[in-house]
Amino acid sequence: MNSSAVRELGRPTALAARPEDPLQRLAALERGFHAPLILQPLLCRVADQLGDGLAPPSPHPAVPLRAALALLWAGLGRADLHQALPLATAAEMIYHSMRCQREALRSDRRDVQAVLSRDLTLARALALFTGHGDLPTMDAISQGAVCLSEALLDDLEPSSNPHLRARKLGSYLGSCCQVGALAAGLSAGGQRLAVAYGHLLMDPQAPTWEPNGHLPPIGDSPEASACFHALQTLAAVGA
């Protein structure tokens, strides 16, 4: 991978019309992005744990976006993707848990089983992070989870600012990218690029980070190439 190609990761160029609702924007990313073949078995395992059942007769199934971001960034470095899988699963579980809670609140249901299921999902996610992550990983996902929770709570308020919600959702996507970058052993500069990339998926006009020559150690393996190409595709979908 050359330096200019890496630098272009966070620079979607075609600014098409975008939905005002940040959650609709996320849904568009999920519908428009397809995982490279090397990730599909891992993402199916994520979906199985969430009960979604990604059964792919198609060679390009839709993917759990947050887990995909973590695995794609992990694939750019020296990480064993199977070792990164628990962390990617946990990142998806946190979003799934908080989104379910928001839906229960929005419909004004008082379903004890739904609340307990949400709590169980969140507890499993925390167990995965404490069992498989280090302190920097825990810090990254914790800060992102706070922003995600604030964004979903804000969404229940009709007068809330959609641009602020989009930034908070972008913070969580950035945290998911950073989890993968940490698993890959990327440099501090590579981690900042990962965080900026997550923000840019929700807001192509967000401030970008200039790498100043300190680029992540991206390999030339077919796996790294596939992950890099998928990230470029996702940036185009987000634009």
C-alpha cells in the first residue's frame, strides 16, 4: 500500500445527498457495504451471537457494520483476525444492546424480558472486552459507548440536533475502527487515522488528520489488500 492510497482512506469525494436522520445514514452504510470474502465467516459468527442469522447464499452478504470496521482495521496490520473477533463482536453487541433499549423506550413498552435481554447483551460485551482487550482498547470503546448512548438518547428528543447526533455516532464508529487498529498493533498515528475514518463515515466534511509521514504499517498481503479495498468501498458508500 502506498502512502497516498492510505491517506485517501478518510477522504470520500462524492458528496451525494445524505439523509438528515443520522440513524438512517447508518442504515444506508449497512445496506450499501459488502464484506470481503475473508471476513464473511467471522461476520457470520458475529451475527449468530446477536441472533440475526447472517445466512449467506449470496457471496456478498450485508454485514454488522461496527464489527466489520474493527475487523477491517485489524486486517490492515499484523493482527490475527480470529484473535480480534471477540473484540469486534463486543463492539457490535454494545450498539445492538443500546439500540434495542432505545426502541423499547420509543415504543413505551415495559417489557421486562426485553430490558433484561439488553442488559445481558451488554454484560456479555463487557466480558469480551475485559477478557480479550487491554487498557487502551477498553478506554477506546468506553469513550465511544458514552457517545453512542448520548446519541441514541438524543434521538428520543424531537428538538435534538441531528448534526450533533451524527458526530456522536461517528465517535462510536471511530472507536470501533480504533479497536481494530489497536488489535493490529498500528502506531499512534494509525490509530488516529482509524478514529478519523469512523467520523468521516458519518460526516464527510469532518476535520481530517494529516498523517505527516507517520503511516500505519500496512502489509502487502492479499488479506490486507482486501481489507483496504473494502474500506475504500465503504468510504464511497458513506459519501
